[in-house]
Amino acid sequence: MDNELEDELRSLMREHFLVCRKCMSLLNTMEKTICFSREMNKAEKVPSKVISRVCYEIHVRYEKKEKK
Amino acid sequence: MGNNEETELVEKAKSGEMWAFEKLIRRTSGKIYNLGLKLLRNKEDASDLMQETYIKAYQHLNSFRGNSAFATWLYRIATNLALMKMRRDKQQKVSVETLKETSSYSMIKEMPDWTHNPVSYFKKQEMKDILNKAIDSLPSKYKSVFVLHDMEGFPIAEVADMLSLSEPAVKTRSHRSRMYLREKLAEYFNQGVKAQSGQG
């Protein structure tokens, strides 16, 4: 699932999944859980006033720093 | 943003050119804001987190050596700030013992494979609420691993680096979180199936 397994171990696991219903179900449901977590939390646009506020705060700090 | 362009902007920001830092903010703010939404779950806190992150980044800009992407460095700052906030939060969390039990292979219950049911079969908002409630009930160190690795797609090694954890620790937390969330979803799906077939 994380693409972190060695090829050999991955193919052994694939073979196992073909004959073990419990593990196959575990894999499917786990993948779907992750998939839903991503789908249900789609990226939102940052309100422009929030970006402006952050930039303003940094400006104020920059100015203070430069005056010092 | 290309690597060269980013490096140039960071260098200019380090030398005091505010427009360059502003440009970096505009280009990365979406990622940081959305990370905040996932970790803290409300817009006001996500906005505050974003502001704190950029202020801290600005203060420590000279310590950014460019070993990772600028956005990854910001993720690290934002996640640590969010973790501090989450730790102050008194919300009831699921215990680590429960997470250990849910994820132990011998304890895995034989459960129907609900993945063949189309999502439209269930109420999307209801499912979203259940899933997000379950994510929010994870202890903060588990939640941050799940959000960074599974929702944001960072590899294990980067998450370990961001959270100052070992890779095996990240893998364990990731596995336990996934198993717990899977079980919460399974409960929901099974109830839905029972209701549809008139058993519930």
C-alpha cells in the first residue's frame, strides 16, 4: 500500500491475498478507508483576507526589525 | 514552483526582500491552510495556524538550508505548532491501548468487505462526519501521522523527519490509525447494510 515492500515480498503477499479472504478484505477495506479520508477532505481555497492578514503581520514585523 | 525559482525567492527573502517572502506565502499558503483544516478541523484555527507558521518561518528563515522543499519545511513548522495546540485541547481521545488492540492481527474480526458498496449508497455527509470524528479522536501523534502520510501523501521517511520520530514508530502509528479508522467505517457500513436489508 505504501510502495515500500521489496518486489519478492510483494509478490508473496499478492499470492497470499488470492487465497486468504481475511487478508484480502483487510487490504481492501484499509485502502478504501484511506481513499475516503482523502476524498471526504478535499482541499479548500484559502480566503484571500487570511493571506492578506498574514502578509500584513509579516510586514509589520519586518518594519520593526528594520527600524531597530 | 521550480526548485531554482524557489531557491531564488528564499535567498531574496533572506536578504530582506519582503516581496519574495510574500510570493512564497502566496504559493504555499493553500497547503498549510489545508493541513491546518485537517489537523485542527476549523477555519479560524487553520487561519491562525497559517499565520503563526509564516511568522515562525520568517523568524527562522536563516536556518532553512534548502535540504528539503520550502513547503516541506513549512509543513514541519505547522505540524509542530498544531501538535502543541492539540495537546492543550482537552477533547477525549481514544486510548493507545484500544489502538493497539484494534490493530493486532489476532484481534482482527472477520468482517464483510464493504468496499464493493458504492459510496452513493450511503449518506456522504454522514460518512464524512463519522470518519472525521474518528480521525479527531486519534491521539495527536497518531492523527498527525495519519494526516501527513495518508491524507497528504508524504512518504514514511519524510513524516519521521518532520515529527522527529523513527521510521518504525511512524509505521506503527500509521498502521494502528488505519486499523482503527477502518473499524469505525466498517461499523457504519455494516449498520447501513443491515438497515437496507431490514434487519436493523
